[in-house]
Amino acid sequence: MTPRELVDLIYRKAAAEDTPPAPAPSRRDTFKMGDPDAQITGIATTGMSTFRVLRRAAAEGRNFIITHEDTWFRDNDIVDFLGDDPIYLAKKAFIERNKLIIWRNHDLAHRMRPDPLFAGQLRTLGWTADRIEPEPRMPIVTLPEPMTLRALARYAAARTGVKSHRVTGDPDMIVRKVAIGVGYAFPSLLAVPDVDAIVGGESAEGSNGTIPTMDQSAFAADMTTLGKKRGIVFLGHMGTEDSPMSLVAEWLRGFVRDIPIAFLPAGEPFHPPLAGSVDTVPAANRR
Amino acid sequence: MTMLSRRDLCVTAGQVIVATSLAGPAMAQRPRSGVPRAEDVASALAELGSADLLAGDPGASVAGVALIADPSLAALRKAVAAGCSLIVSPETPFYGKPADPAASGPFAAMAEAAAKALRDSPAFRAKQALIAEHKLTIYRVAPRAEGGADTSVEALAGQFGWSGNRIAGAHPIYRPPALTLAALVALAHQRLGANGGLRFIGDPALRLSSVLLVPGTAEAVSTTQGLRHADALLTGDMREWELVEYVHDSAEAGFPKGLVATGRILSEQPFVERCALAVKQAFPHVKLQSLLSADPFWRAQA
């Protein structure tokens, strides 16, 4: 089977599972490098096709990489800004030398029902959604037991293995209901006023005044000031969209026979906080 | 360089702001007498950037000026308690820029619903009520950027004591004294007050001879192009699936780089302090409150 044939099969399988058709051809979900008509020797799914993931895939003999995020440091993967950048050229040369083929599965994955990124993150967190709001993607979870925001952050960090998480809100507030986000798909506290906290990936801070934004952290802080406490646990983009790509590997195994398929984690890009340089104790009355 | 504290930066009438971060090109502000109007104060910031009116009356007499990196409800209340009627910030107190329903095409209904939800929210209404009750005027100030120079970059460099160390070129790259990536992380902690929001990528032992400074939010294309010529980037915020991947890949590619993200607000704080100095120089008799914003994030210890 070739990558082109497999991608075609993926689209047909997704359609058969009632995935809504794309409103327009995806600009993200394209082949990024390599020959889509070569024979597949092995498949790797990952949250991000980092250089490290590519090295591991090549070492394991997997020449077809299905990545959720981009390869070339920019959402649209257009490389015209990179020129003869040595990091770009080194990664490109490695891909060519090892005859790797990279295809991005972003928009299709997020169109599927259930969205495997959200489903995978729920599985990683060990929770079940009560409802999806707003439809069709954002899961709302009533926690099995209420817990403080501090305990929630520890729990989410431990389940995902994220060391560089960030939290906003009163650490001692009690959390009963949580909205789940993945990547940059971040729930809005405005849309789900009954949730106490969000456990998500990343969300824009502030605003440059050009692109529509909503600083959820600033909003949570003001709600807390008003006594209507809200909290947010930011697990980072790869803290929420990397391990869920293991679900895509499992899904592929259901209809792709005789080709080895593995999930290769991109991992957290950030270094664990350095001891002694960062005060991790939340300041009381910060806001 | 002296480490700044919140107390160092809370100033009132008759006091001089003493902060090493404010060292830099002298701003030739001639002291003005009389009670200024809000728009007079905004015009005093022209050398540093442009000020856009977000709320209130630009012609209102100013009882006091509060400069705030993070215009939270708590900060606005503090400003009011201190007798300030004019708020100047690089951020909007209204959480960002809502989508324009008229420009949202098929998503117009969604944009309108989101805008209505924001207007109806307790936090938005509380801020609006505070602004109305105390007749606050609010300006958002954007740093001036010309020919690769940016007043917020210069302020951030000053905070680190690097003002004279700019490397010639199109990108705001500075040459620090002998420094490792771990030391730069520690510097961001000490000089900017970054705590739970402080994150970095790269080998802590990486030696840095050049640092690209991008306060605020680092845009993918221009920042990646600048970072090509520097050993590390120090910024506020960035999208994690773009230049984060570039830095993460750099070691595997054999050209290791570092990235330090402090959070957007803290990276803008030195610029706010520069603005405070400009206001103080122009209106030395006007009550001035420069509220140092704390790191809005914390991190739960394992």
C-alpha cells in the first residue's frame, strides 16, 4: 500500500463512520514531504513531526508519518520564509535521505465524531464526558469527586506527564465540573458558565488587536475576584494533542492489515522547571 | 542591576520612580502645569507608542494616572482606590478582541452570540460598572516600532541591563554578558518576576552569546527568521505548534537554540514602566500609580 492509497482509504473509512464532509479542501491535511506513491514500510502516528520523532521513525523502519501538527514551524507549512535556514535544511535533508513521507491529519481528525483528540485526552485523563457543549466537540466532565484546583492540576499533570503546566485561579477553589480542551481548541468560560475549571492545551494571552481572541486566563481571574471562582489548567499543546494520536494508531489498525503501526510520542517540548529558579508556590491573593 | 519589587514600582505624587529598568534614552518631556485632560496624558506617550481610547472621555480632567500591564478587575479597583481616573495599559481590560459578526461570514451568528455572552458576563459588566461609576478613561498603548527598533524591546533590554548591547541588524538581538540558558531563565525570574508562567526549551547549559527579544506575543515567521541569527529567544507568549517546534528541532539539527517564555504580561511590564516615566516627566504634579503585575500563572508542585 502507498501513502496516497492509505490516505484515500482513511477518508473513505472516516466518511463511512459519518464524518461530516469538509466544507472546503483542507490546506493543512496534505503531504508535506516524500513520495506518496512509495510503498509503506511502517506507520507512525504522532502529535507533532519533530526531528526527534522522525529519527525514531526512521530507526524503526517506519517511513510513513501521520502527524497531527505541522512539520515546518508554521500552521500552513509553507516554507517560503525559511530560505536556507540550517535547521530547516537539516530536517529536510534527513527526511529525504531516509525517504520518509509525512502527511498531516489535523482537520479530518477534528471533524470525526468522536474527535479522536478529545476522546484520547479524556482517556488520558481517565474521565467520561457528561455532555458535549458547545457541540460538536467540547466535552464537559463532572469529576468523580470534587477536588481543589491545586489537586486537579496535580492530577492532570500526573496523568499527562506534563511538567511545565501552568495554572490560573485560586488553588483552594473546589472544582466539580470541568471543560476539556485540546491543542488550541480551547473551551470558553463564556460558553459553559456552569463549569468551574478548564483543563486544556494553550490559549492566547492578551490580544494584538488583529485576530479575534479571548484571554480566558484574564477572564477567570476577574471572575475569581468577583467571588465566582474559575480556574484553568494549561497542559500545553503537546500535553493535550500528542498522546491522543495513539487513538488514531488504534483506529488505523482496525482496517490496515500487514503494516506495522505505532504511536511515537513527540513529548513535551518544554524543559522541566529548574529547581531553585522558579517559585511554584501560588501567591495568595495574586489578583 | 537591582531586582525590582512591587514596592519599588508603586509610586505616588511627589515621588520619583527609581528603577534601573527605566534607564535608557532620556525622553525630552517638558513638564506641563495644570490639570491635564486624559488625551493630554495620552499624547505624552507619543514618543513611546500610540494610545487608543478604549473607554471614557478623552477630554476628562485627570485626577491620577494608573499604568497597568494587566488591567484586571482587581488592578482597576486598586487604581480607583488610589484616586486614579485614567488607566493606561498595553492590554485591553475586555479580554481580547471579539470577532466582528459583520466580518465573520458563515460564523456571524456564532460571533454575535459570543459577543453577547461577553457583554452579559459578570466580569465584563463589573468592569463596565466600575468604569462608569468612577468615570474612568482607559487608553491602550501600543509600542512604537520603527526600523527594527521597538520601544517595548528597548524597555525589556533595559530591564536586563543590555541597553547598549543591541547587535546591528534587522532583528532585536542583544549580546548578553556570559550567560547560559539556565542563567537566562533565572534572570527572567529575578528581573521580570516570572514564576509559574515561566517555561523554557533547550539545554540549560547552552551558552548564549545572543538573545532575540520579542516582548508580547512572538509571531511565527518574523521570530523564526530573527532566531536564526540568535542563540535564544526571550518572549512572552507564542503559539506552541510553530516556532516552539523550530527551537525543539534545533538541537537534533545540530544548531541548538533556547527559548524562554515569561508570559505576555510580564514581558510587557518594562514597557509599562517606561510609560510611567514618560507620564511622570510630563506631569510631575499628577498622581501616578504604576501597578506591577504579578505572574498570573502558578504551577502545582508534584
